[in-house]
Amino acid sequence: MADDSDEEQVGEEQVKEEPVPEKPKKIFINHIDTYHGKNIARIFARAKPGSTSEPSEEEEAEEENSEKKQKQLYDENPIEDGWKVVGTVKNTQGYKRAPFIQEVIHYKDRNQLIDYLKEVNVIIYDITQDPEQVDEAVWACQKIESMINELDHQVTFILLSSVMTWAKTQSNEDDVPFSEDEFRRRRAHPNYKERHSAEKMITKLGLTNKKKLLTYIVATGLTYGMEEDVFHYIFKAAWHNVPEVPVYGKGHNYLPTIHVMDLAAVLQNLADRQLKIRYIVATDTSKDTLIRLTRKISQALGTGRVKAVDQEDAMLNRNITQADFDMLMANMQFEPMFIREQMNIKWHCENGMTENMEKIIEEYRKQRNLIPIKILILGPPASGKTTIAKQLAQEYKLHYLAIKDVIRDTKDELEQLVKRSNESEQNEEEIDEEDVDETLADRVDEARSVLERLDEARQNNKDARLDDDLLTQIFKIKLMSPPCQNQGYVLDGYPKTADQATNLFGVSAEEEEEGAEDKKPPVNDRIIPEHVIILEASNEFLRQRIMHLPEKIVVDTHNTELEFKRRLKAYIDLGDDSHPAKFFEDVDRPGETIKIDDDLSPNHRNIVKKIMERVKQPRNYGPTAEEQEIAKRNEILEKEKREREDREERERNEEEAANDRAKKQKEWTTKLEQIKRQEFEMLDAQSTPLRNYLMTHVMPTLTKALIECCQVRPEDPVDFVAEYLFKNNPQV
């Protein structure tokens, strides 16, 4: 018995020692397919509940590893013990559930939605981007508050609002930032009054049962980062290399901003901890104006120039909504003391957008898949490099670069740069020193130096041939220009030697990073081609191509017979060691060789398709609004043309069919008349003997019978005539 009791006691102890598995914490986020929703959801899915309470040593070590942290920024796979994210979507059609979303909630009515909300620990309602969500957010909080005592867990309700509810607040002093303590005197923008009312209602609902229901209001600044939101039109205009990026209004208004990842960190702190303050302003520490932000983006991504545009013209830009325009015209400054002092935030961009522009540009390119496509086409003379390169440039909307074009365009651009610099010096315009591009002076000095060398080369060289050093410098300037850095390029036939390739794409000893242990020659990753295509053909094939060129095409070109022989010999004499392909093999980026001898397709279309299979899909925005309109208009015109051609062909076929029918009818009528005539003639010919017989033997007797009948007038004339004929038949 003692043994049995001991076993029972041990068993009980074992049962008591078994840890009870904690129920995973769930968080609800509305519209997880929007800019805010998907970025906030991804951060929560990769964070452990309570991780912001106390930073661990591992987290501090990870924070030092910036490269690892940067990779995690784009990782969409949730961690095993992270938050379980559920939410609704704004656009149900075509939405594919992201890996970091545990469940997408679809509901027919709000009562069905509340059944989901009762099961979550944290509710985040974003009302910044969709005003229709304001009413739903207030209703959801009221429902949770009415049944909070029935729930077995605490609920944290976070209303993500906007600093636009402060837009009309009068500042006590000029340029003095607002603080959270002044939230009671805030005055909303006319288009944000409903959000202001929702903030007050959510705050009031959180006072009824503070132990079971926590409510927070987060007034977020203008969010930026990743694929961009309200500032996207600026990034897009700069990426498309517009001469001047528009600034609506004077641009001197201060914009409170915050990176969307830092906003997610603020929300994560509220989800993990119970804070006494209920109203939080989420902004970074920057004090940037609209014109400064626009200029910095233009300098980092485009031409560096901006243009003041009237506010009334803003709505003509299809990339700007009314809500975006309202936020861009706001003028506010905040001092985010609470989140800096009371929250555990690993800032992504604490100092704002202008101080972290390089990082933000990288995020923008990666999230929008705007990675430039860089292609180099090499091969012997007359191999079709230009034909293929131009088609690739057209297919992928890349910049086509040939030696003459690069020299001409770069010279024009450098002259314009020097001219603008001289004009600005003469005008002595007042520009804030912070807004001036730090590298502009260096670029102007380089431009003047290159232009001087070009003039000197033309004076000393009658053939206008440039030495390799100058040509390489010109190509570097072109390849580093915003168009080539944004969209990419197709380089046609340059470099021609391995040394030129090394000077152009390699990195000098001064530029090489110290401590590099890689044995491969260093390269400039910003300009080196991603795809190197080497065309290969037999000498006889190339000669035949030159021989069959029309005379008008050959005149005044290097495709004459003598010039072709010289160029072909120079190409053959390069050998394997001096061929530019040797450089790419040395840097472990070998090119792909394509034989063109057997290609009979017009304009080497089959070769172009083969290259496109390797390059894969374009990496750009696709057609612009103007191009879409032109394509749509062309499609309509093409459709009308096809319909007109079909109608004309149908009418032509009907007319031909009618003419054919009329012709056949005429032929049939003629033939029928001919048959009738032939039949009549045949019958007439056949009836002649019978008529002769009747006239000779029958008609005389019949005539007498009729005369006799008329004279006698018998009662039955027929019988009388028959009897008469019988009696007087000559043959009887």
C-alpha cells in the first residue's frame, strides 16, 4: 500500500511539474493588404510578445549586426513564437494571403466580425487611409467594451489615427513643437473631424474598465519607407528622371514624419506593455520641410532639381489623392518625447528621411522591384549588335548606349550642368545650405575638367578619336547618371578590350575597401552589367552580310569593305586574353555566347527572344499613364480598323456573291430559253409527218362530215360525225 501511495504522490508531482502551454497571443489588424497594414503585420509576425519590455543580450548583439537586420526587414516568414496575425482585407479580389498572416477574416455582417475580435488580445484599427473604417472602429470598440466582463483575457485596443487631427491647432509661439500633453486643445483639419471624434470616443470607452480594456490613440506622422505611401509621387517622378520634381505650394511647411517600421515599433510597445498615457504622437525627430524632402529625393534618385507648382495644379497629378494633398500641405512640428523616453524602440530612421536617404532609396527600389537591368552586347563587326541592342532597349524600356551617342549626350549634359552652376552663381539665389547637394560642387568640377579635355582632344586629334582614359571617364559619368541607375542600360559594343573593361567596371586601388580578402578583382557593382551577351559568327558569314548590304546603307559608315576588313582583323587579333570577355571571367561573371550563323529570323528576333528568356521579366513601373492612354487609343483605333476591314470585306463578299448569283441566273435563263427552243424545234420536227398524214387522209373527210352535220343538224352531232367518218373512211 505504501508503494502505491508513493507512486500516486510521484505521479501527482509529475503532473504538477508539467508546464501548461500558454495560449499564443493573437493580434487583429484591419486592412492587412494596405501600406500600413502589411508592414505592421510583418513586424508583429516576426516579434515575440513582450519582446519590447526588456532588451535581451541576444537582441543587442543582433542590433549590432546591421546586415542581418537589413535582411530580416524584408523577411515575410513568421517566427514560431511570434504574434499570430489575423485581419481583414480592403480588396478581396486577387488578394493572396501573405506568409506572415495566419488568417484572413471574411465576414458578411459586423456581428460575425465581433466573434473573431473576442478571441484576440490586441486590436489595431487603422483609420488613416480609409475614412470608411472610422465608424467600424468605434463600433468594434463599443462592442468589446459592452462584453469585456465576459472575456477571460485583457484586450488592448489601439486606434491608429493621424496628426492631421492637429492640423488647425494654433501654436502658442512660432516654431514651437507640439507635445502629447496638449492633445486636449488639438483642432482637426476639416476632412479629419470624424477621426477626431473617434479619438475622443475610443479614449472614453477605455475609462470604464481599465483592467480588462486598454485603449490607446496613436496619432502618426506622414509615413514613409519601404514601397512609400504619401511621398510615392515624388519618388516615382524622380525615378522617371523628370527634369524637375514638382513641389506644390511654396514648400516651406514642416511635415511630421515617421518610418513605417518605427511606427510598427511604437505599436509593438503598446501591445506589450501597459502604459499610463493614452494618447501618443508617433513621429521621428526630423524637422524637414516639403521642399527639402523633395530636393533630397530628387538629388538621390533623379536630376536634383525641383520646381514650385501652384497648389491648384496638384490634383492634375493622378498619383496624388485628396488625402495625400491635405497631408502634404500640413504645417506642424512635434517633439516625440514620450516614445523616445518611455518606449523601447530600436529606431530604424530616428533622424528622419533626409538623414537616411540612401537606406530609404534601397528599400524603395527593392519593394517596388525597380532594380535596374544592365546588359552588355559584345561581338565581331556586322554581327548585329546594334540591331539586337536596340530591340532589347525597346522591350525593357532601357537606355540604349552607343559610343557616339554617349559622347554627344554626356557632353550636352555636362555643358548644361556647368551652365546652371554659372547661372546660380550669378543670380546668387538664397538657398539653405542644408538643401544643397554636397556632391554638386564635385560634379561641376569634374564636368569642367571633362569638357576641357574634350576640347583639347578635338584640337589635337583630327580623327576626333578619344583616348581610353577620357572615353572611360565619359562612360562612367553616363553609367552613373540617374537614368542608367534607375532603369538600366543596354551597352552596344563598348568596351572593346579587356583593359577598357577593367578601367570602366573595375575599382581602383584607392576606391577598394581596406581589408578586402576576396581574391577576385574588385568591381563597381553600381555600373557593371548584369548580363553579358557575346555574339559569335564565322568570318564568311560576316563577310556575306556586309556584301549584301544596300549601297545607300553602306555609304559614309564603317561598313565599307575596307573598313570592315580592318575592324574584323582588329577583333580577331584581340585573342582570348585581350577580349573584354576575359575581364568578366576573371571577376566570376562570365558572359553567355550565342551563335548567330544559323539564325534566319528577321532582325535577329530569335536571338532577342533567347536573351529575353535569360533576362526574364522587366523590372520597372510598366507603362505610364500617358503610354496607357496611347496604347488604349491605339487599341481602339486598331479595333475600329479591324471592324472597318471586316465590314468592307463582308460587303465585298456580299457584292461578289450577288454578282455571282446574277451571273448564274442570267446563264440559267439563257440556257433554259435555249432548251425550250431546242425542245420546240424537236417537237415541231417530230409532228410534221403526223400533220401531213392528217391533212391528206383525215382533214378532207372530217371537213365533209362537219359540213354535212351543219346541214342535217342531228340531235347528237358527235355521234353523227363519228358515224359519218366511219362510213366514209377512205381506207375501209
